[in-house]
Amino acid sequence: MRSHRNLLAILLAAPLSNPFAIAGSESESLAPTQPVTFMGVGPVHVGMSFEDLRREVGEVELDDKSGQMSCNFAHLPGNRWDISWMLIEGRVARTDVGGHDFATASGARVGDSEARILSLYKGRVTVGPHTYVEKGHYLIVESKDGKSLLVFETDGSRVTSYRAGRAPEAGFIEGCS
């Protein structure tokens, strides 16, 4: 009984690192060695529930702290690896990558040149002007079945971020706005 009281005292005294963090499992199965595909990355895939996302990657934080799930973004604490997931009605709709840690299944990553993306996805890229970056582009690759997209954002020269997932959500420029 005494050991239970000691454990309770420790737990009550421990500060919360982030009151808006939602804990998942202790073991994380996501790693930058896993490629981003049209359908997800590692254990995270389009259609997965928020609860399953937490179980697979561990602790996640929601951008909208109210916990609203009609549209929200979940990311790793401290924005580790600069990767996040768009949630629509509580299910993963796309993966967003803003850092160079994760590459696509074809080897594309943040920092690559537009020419490299055009070469990696030869004949499959639609190029459009970026909405907010002067001289920037969207390089859009559609899956063979037309149900998913890979969207690379560039500054006109290099990839600055990319996202992959279900159409039309992967094509949304302003996230949940």
C-alpha cells in the first residue's frame, strides 16, 4: 500500500510537459527511414482513426487545442521531424512534410530541385503557379487511380514542403481554412 501512495505522489508531482498533448503508446514505430507514399508514411495511412494514429506514433499534439476533429492537424511534440497529419472527421486524410528527414518512395525530399522532381516523376507532374510565393510552383503528381495526390511546394527552384494523401484534401492549399 505504501508503494502505491509513493507512486501516486510522484505522478501528482510530475509536471505536464504540454497540457494539450495527447499521449499514445510508449513505443513509436515511425522513423525517417520510412518513405512517404500517396497513402501515408510507415504505420500511418490515409483513413486511419486519430486513436490509431496515437497508438502507432505515440504522443501527438493537435493544432486546434479545442480538440475539434472536423478538420485539424496532429504533429509530434516539438514538431519533431517537421511532419504532421491532416485529420478530417477524426481520420487521417494526408501527411504534410516540411523538413528534409522524410523522403517519398521515389526519393524526393524537401530541398530537392524542381528538375529532380520532374525527373523522378517524369511525365506525371502538373506544374502550377504558387498562390503565395512569387516565382514559386506547385508540382502535383496524381496516383494512377486518381484518388491520391503528391503536392510539392517550391520557391521556384527548390522544394520547400510537400504533402501526400487523399484527393482533394492533399490539394488543399490552406490546410483547414
